[in-house]
Amino acid sequence: MSNLVVKAAFTCAASLPLFMSSGCHSSHSSQFSASEKQFPVGIQPFSAYLEEVEAYLYQHRTFISDDKAKEVTTNMPFECGSQYTETGLLLVHGLGDSPFFFRDIASALCREGVHVRTILLPGHGSKPGDMLNVSYQQWQKETNHHIMLFSQDVDNLYLGGFSTGANLTTIASFTMADQLDIKGLVHFSPAYKSRFFVSRLAPYVDSLFPWPNVEEEDNPSRYNSTAMPGFAAYQESVNTLQDLFSASESKPSKLNLPVFMVVAEKDSVVDTLTIAQQFKDNFTHPKKCLVWQGENEPDIPSNMRIVQTMTLPEQRISAASHMSTLFSANNSLYGTQSDFRICDNGQSDEKESRCIAGEEVWFGPWGYEPTEEEKPHVYARLTYNPYFEKVIDQVIAFIGKGEATAFCKSE
């Protein structure tokens, strides 16, 4: 899941009485119609998969700039550290996103001798209209396929993901436990549960209400618009996972698997308190750590959590966002030296215009509610992690490439 659904949720919730009969937005442009050819799935080996996905994107992507090669590269699945076979991490992106979201993490881990591989979920990387034909089952099947494929190339298999990708890899860890020896999970902003009631309706109205949110497409690494079938596929991943987490005599509800999570307390997309509770209750292996980016410490034993303050006035940061957990300050698109801003942040039109005009901004999540002192500020989305290097150190320790004594310790 991604922040793009937040605006859709609020927009549509405001007109909920009309929800079943009309859409909040509609579009008939090619950007918002599905490609005739289906996205390549179930392809092996990984080299052949890369070739087919690249060809598909060149043929079906609606480009937003003149640099087609750069846009395709930005959205392509990739791997690095393929010469390393001891330890591997497969990463799955979120709703509307792309493998670009893992560029910084992958680069850092591959330098430490880890084989990192990413995939592109069907419906992504080409144009928002291709989300009209997606389903949860399709995403889960493709995720499972690549898990099995990657398991043949590494001795110690770790799975991870951002947002919806964290849901898909957690579900796979439940359902594939008898087939594979999965060593642990590495999750960024896991979307185990949405903050919005309206998301629960998505699986039931996806065919009647295809476009809850249509925006100008100006981001080369992800969609700004989302089709309801994509939203519904996310929600079905939530439903499946929450069913797995529910206690029952006939099935396990807990994973005895090491887990590492990074969660932004003020994340506007997901229910972070529920995620923290499920981290505590549903992951029973003693090796686990929750990095909590916020001010209010979660109810987690101190040896299983790291709290990182996100009140950082010297960097004009008020709180972490759903997406900021992933990126380095040096990221080419989302880092501090980039001119790219996400100004559509739940503030007034007047402040959004001032952000777009280039006025100095503060940073936080979508819909951040400023304190009295902060109210004069103009906000943009926080798109990088000021603790990125420290988080990477923890991931390295978690997967056994760093000092074990450093794991889940602040310093």
C-alpha cells in the first residue's frame, strides 16, 4: 500500500452515500486504460524475467518524460550482489510503487556481501490503467514464484518488503513454511492493517468504482493515481494476513521466525499501533526488533525495540512518513539534494501552491496535524530516512553480516 490511497480514502469517504453509484473521478485517457497484453508472470530464470519485463515496459509504459530508457530503468526489477550465494534477501514493493524504492537498501546490503533481488508486481511500472486487471491472488502467486526461484540461488533466504510487499512476504512465510527454510523477514512500513474503514469496501466495489483518485502523473518511480482493483488487492492481502494472525485450533496464528521492522509512528496509511501489537504477539522468535520512528514508545520490551525521535527541527522534520523509512538522504529522486517534492500532502490548497512554488518547507507524513508552533509551516512529504545508515546497520546485524551484539541496540 502507498500514500496515494490516503487521498482516495478521504475523497471517497466524504461522499460515502454515493459510493456505490458513482466514482469520485473518472478518466478516459490512454494512461488510465489497461494494456491489451498481460504483464509477464511465472518467468524463469531471473535473467529471462528481466528481459521480458523490460520489453513489456518499453511497449506498454505511458512515458511522462522524453527519457524513456531512464523511466524503464527506474521501474525495472533488479538484483545486485549476484556473486554472493551465502545470504540473499528478496524484496517486494508496495501498491503503486516500483523496485526503485529498494535502490538505496540494496546498494548498501550488496556492499556487505548480500545478494539482493527485487521484483515488479503485475500492474506496476507501465501505467495506472494496468492496475484495472490486478488481483491479490495474482500478486501472491508471483511473489511465491520468485521466492521459490531465489531460494535456489542462496543458502540463507530472507524475505522482505515495503507496505503491501510486506504483507505478501509475510503470507508467503506462513504458507510456504513446509517448503522452504526462510531465515527471517525484513519489513519497511508493513501495511498489515489500514487506518481507513473505506479500504474495507474496496474488494466489493472495484468493478463499479474503478477510479477513486486520478492525479497528474509526474513521478517516474510510482503512480500518483490508483485504480480500485489495486486498492482491493491490497485489502485482500490484509484480510488474508489478519485471518492467518487470528487464533484457531486448526491453524497456527504465529510465526516462529526472526523479524526486523521499521515503522513510522505517524504513518497516515497504516494502523501502526496494531502493527506494533502484532509484532509483539504474532512473531514468537526471540530474535526480533522493531525500529519505531516517533515520540511515543510502543508497548514492546526494550530489548526488542529502538525508538528514533522524528522531531528534528534542525532538518525541518516533524514526523516520519509511510515512504520515508526506505530512502537515503542521498537518493537521486527523494533525497535532500533533489528538487522533486510531493506537495500534495493533505494541507490547504494555498499552502500546497506555496510548496509547489518552491517556498521553504517542513517535512512530515500525508495529513500531518501540526502543533500550534508548527501551523505556519508549509509541508511537503518526508521522502528520506534521517536514520538510514543506522537502520542499514541493524539490517546487516539482523541477517548475520554484522556484529550480533549490535542488533536492536540504539548505538
